[in-house]
Amino acid sequence: MIKREDRNGVLLLQLDRGATNPLSPELVEELAAALDEASNGARALVLAGAAGKFLSIGFDIPVLLPLDREAMRGFETA
């Protein structure tokens, strides 16, 4: 869901989850891991949507609605 590319110490992270990159628990978890990776040596970070896509249109409501309180808390703190 996230494409990573190192361009001479500049880490390019491109969200690639459909045309609008809606934020789901899985995407947020993967993004958090990528940001941790970036903090271990990248000089800079660029966050973008994959070619021709939005960065993100927002939350993936249909995926989030069935989550219980505990799962939603985990999503919020990821």
C-alpha cells in the first residue's frame, strides 16, 4: 500500500491504495512503520499519492464503522 523510494537520503513514500488512498487501519499501520524507518537515517521525507492519485481523501469510513472501541483506539494511536 506504500511505495518506498530512497533518492540520495530523501525517502519518498507514495500511498497506493486505490484512486483516493482512504486511510484504513492497515494503511495507517504501514505508514507508521515507514515513518519509523525514515527516522533511522533519511535526511528528508516526501509523502505523496502514487502517480496521478490524491495523497488521501480521508478516512475509509466503511472499513472503520464496524470497528469496536478498542480497535478504533488502536487506529487512533497508530
